[in-house]
Amino acid sequence: MLAIVNSCAVFGMQGYALAVEVNVGAGIPAFDIVGLPDAAVRESRERVRAALLNSGYDFPVRRITVNLAPADVKKEGSLLDLPIAIGILAATGQLTCSQLLAKSAVIGELSLEGAVRAIPGVLPMADHLARQGRIDSLFLPAENAEEAALTPHIQVYGIQHLRELVEILCGQPCPPPTYTDVAALLQAAGQRLGPDMSEVKGQEGAKRALEIAAAGGHNILLIGPPGSGKTMLARRLPGIMPPLTPAESLNITKIYSIAGLLPRGQSLITERPFRAPHHGASAASIIGGGANPKPGEVSLAEEGVLFMDEMPEFSRDVLEALRQPLEDHIITVARVQARVQYPANFQLVAAMNPCPCGYYGDSLKECTCTPYARQRYLQRLSGPLLDRIDLHMEVPRVKYEELSTRAAKVRPATSSATMRERVTAARERQQQRFAGQGINVNARMGRKELEQCCALDEAAAALLGDAFRHLRMSARAHDRILKVARTIADLEGQARVEAEHIAEALQYRCLDRGAE
């Protein structure tokens, strides 16, 4: 007999429908799986056999052939255990094929005792099935039910054990479908800001630069000696960025679901990601890759922050590979069989010392590096890469007077909540300005938008022109300064970019000034 069970799998960011075709016929007893299965799929033969027997069902001593259609796409993972087991039961008459099975999709891994275990990539699969419109119900592991229920227009049922699903398909009443309220989850998360910016003593200039970066979506490079607070500042950037929208939250959750990094017991990513890879990370881990390409750090930082501490210590391959996603906000991983695109809409926060020993220009410790060593250290960051970083900010040593409790009482530090209010107001002005243009922050402006939104008066144009010639800037650096100036104007609620905004934006290009 032949039985067909609908299922689904993931390639890249997209789910695709699968048909698990099970034929049980006469012949020498065997259990074959065809349709380009990988090792994990082929191993499902043993898991399915043990799960059926331990759940009280008969395993046929006949020739079993399982075809995974479409047969020209490689199948990976253990998510097909459950549909294969249901197909065998249906093909041997132990499960009467019902109309419910024909309009349902089944995914899940089986333990040897028949329990249904969680799998990665559930959200994009559920989203694909909902968009396809042929499937009414999705049966999947109970641990994944709330995640899959983020997708509307499909009924999601969490299953704990193989027997539970068989009973439902045989006519037992279905449990209530799982429902997840995205808006409620985001509203609850909106009250959590994480580490507070008021905990950072001093560094008012760096805080101002981070506020501008958050308001306009700009990349920033922090340069200072060890212990000056660069990492502490970077970790507080997500807390001053606007709360996630439902669309942003769902997109981030898809990426984490595919990567298998969705926290246990959490169905939705409700806070902006903060990713901080070690400087020994490979290019594939940063950009993404693998036989079946998985998202890398640039995609896991979607709508959040990618923090690269000690940036010159990263390999040259990693640093140069960042240039394309920083410009296009998307990463393409090419393989022989297919090309996969992942989003890379992140903010880069990089940190570095001013020299190999870390104390060049420090007020208390003397630098021990030679001029040649300092030059070689700075040259690890190429000109094209630095051009893609909008703000270069010096973070000097914090003075004792700024660290003391007395100073904090005299001049209380600004909290993350206050900064977030200003940043959110500036983002709203940008969204109104760019409505319908596919742009949401100033950092994403192209040449056309720059000409429309950053028209300069005579004084501002003269100031920028002098700086451009004197500092020997590239055209890309010129545009970055205009974008930062536009963000500064938005923070102040001004419609035009004035000379004072250009002047402040120029102050955040310390590496350009150092190239005089």
C-alpha cells in the first residue's frame, strides 16, 4: 500500500513543501529512504522502527520504500521522523487515512520511546505552509507550537507523543490549537532596557555619538585605551534603540529558528540582538556558510548590534568580507547547488586600541610602540572598510573625578530610557520623511535621498568642502558625513541641515583627521 504525508523543510530563509511517500510492499524485507537524504535522515530508519515498536504498533517485516519529494533537493535533519512513522502506519492499515491527514502537515523528531522532540526552523516552515494555502493544520512538537503559532492562517497543534497524533488522526477530538499574541509579547519586552547607560561614568562624548548612531542606524568605531569603557558603552546601545516592531521581531525569530539558537521556552525574539564574536572567529561563522548554508553573525545581529571588540585582531578575510553586507545589508552565500540570501541589516559597533600596546595618546601611561608599529596596526583596517563606518569616536581614559560618587550626585548621568525617547522621536521623523521609499533610517539613504534631504546652505557647503579637500576624503566618506549631519538635525527636530550639524559630524571622523 501507498500512503502520502505532507511535510515541510527549510533551505536558506525559506520553507518548502515536502511529500513523504511511503510504499509497503512484498519483497525481501528492507527499509530504504530515497530523495537525497543526508545521514541524519537515513538514520531515521532506526528511530522510527524503535518508536513504533515501543509505542505499541507493529513494524512491518516487508519492503518499505520512502520517497522524499521533490527528490532533487537535499534533505537534512531529523524533522522527518514523525511523518515517516505516520506514513508507515497509514500504509499498513494501522491508521485509517482520514481527510484530516490529507489537509495537514506533520514535522518532528522521534525519540526511541515515541516522544516527539523539538526541531529548528519551525517558523519559516509554518509561514510557507500558511502562504501556500493548501494546508489547514500543522502537527509538530509541543515545544515548537508557540513558535509556529506566530504565523496566522494555519491551525497549529503541539504533539507530545506519537500515540497522541495517531489517536487524533483516527478521530479523537483535537486539542485547542496553540495561539501566540505577538503584540502582547513585544509590549511586555518593551519595558526591559537591559544594562542602563547611566551606569557609564563620564564619556559624555561617546554617549552622544552612540545616541546619534542609534537614531540614524549608523556604524560606529570606538577608539581608546584598555579600560576606558568601550565594551560597556557598546553593550548599552541596544537599550537606547527603539523597541522592535512585530515585523522586525518575526524576521529575527526566523533567523534564530533556522540557526537553532532560539532560546528554550521562548517563542519570539523580543529584544534587539547583541552579537559579540571573538576575534578568532572564521569568515564562515561571521558571514554564514556550510554545505546547507546557515546564517552567520551578521545575520544573527539583524536589527541589532554586531560588536567587534579588538577589530584589528580579526583576520583580513573576515574584515574584508564585511564590506559587502555593510553596504548592501544583505549577504549572499553561493554554493554549487544553490545561492542563499540572508538579511544583514545590523549596526556595526567596532572597538580598538589606538596602538598595539593600547596607550598611544594616553594621559597617564606612556606608549611603548614605535611609529611603524602604530602605522601597521592601523593599516589592518583598510580604507574602504573605514569609509563604511560613519562615526569614528575617541574614548579617552575616565578621570577619577568622573568615577566618584560625589560627581554622580552633582551631575546625574542620562538614563537609557531618556535616550531611547529621543532616539525614537528622531526615527519617527525619518520614517515620515522616507514613507513609501523602502528606507527607514538615514544611514540607508542613497544619492537621490541625499540630494533631497540634505540640501546645504552656503555656510554648511563651504565648511564641508574645506574639510573634504583638507582631509582628502573619499566620496563615500563625504556621503557618510551628510547622513550623520542629517541625523543630528533630526535629534534636534530641525528640518534643514545647518553648518553646526556638519561641524559636529566632522568631529566624529577622528581617523580622517589623523590622516592629515
